[in-house]
Amino acid sequence: MILYNVTINIDDEVHDEWLSWMKEVHIPDVMNTGYFVENKICKILAESEGGVSYSIQYLCKSMDELENYQKEHAPRLQKEHTDKYAGRFAAFRTLLEVVHKQDK
């Protein structure tokens, strides 16, 4: 399994609107591509110099599926986010391989 993590810091002034938009529009759009099996929004608890930071996590079955998502859908979805919140956020992406997962 591959964990696609987007770490983002969003300005306080647009935080509430952004969080609602992420939950109601953006993340459902990402999930509707069919490449991911689950997602999480995690608030980063460390203090920041401004804004609020989050880790948005998407889990997919394989690197091939992630690469297909990145080719077919990511540019459009990232552009929608950038167009809506230009100058109001900073983001970076990290890919992680899940080597062990234990449920209860």
C-alpha cells in the first residue's frame, strides 16, 4: 500500500471555508477518481508561525495506481485548489510505503 500525504498550511482567514471545501468537494473529488481506498484529514498539533497545518492522507493499493492518478487527475485537482486558495497556503507532498498495518 502507498500513502500519499499532502501537508498543507492554510491561512487563518480562509481556514474554515477551506476545511469545509476540502471535506465536501476536494477530497470527494479525489476519492471519486477510484485510485484511493481511504483518506484522513489530520490536524498537525505543532505550533506554527501562522495559519493551521494539516496532513491530508490518501491510501492507494500500488505505486502504479498512484502514478496513474498523478498523470490523469492530479494536475486538474491541484489546479482547482491553487486557483481557489492562491497565495493562502503552502503545501508539499510525500509518498510513503506502508510496511505494516495492524488493526485492533
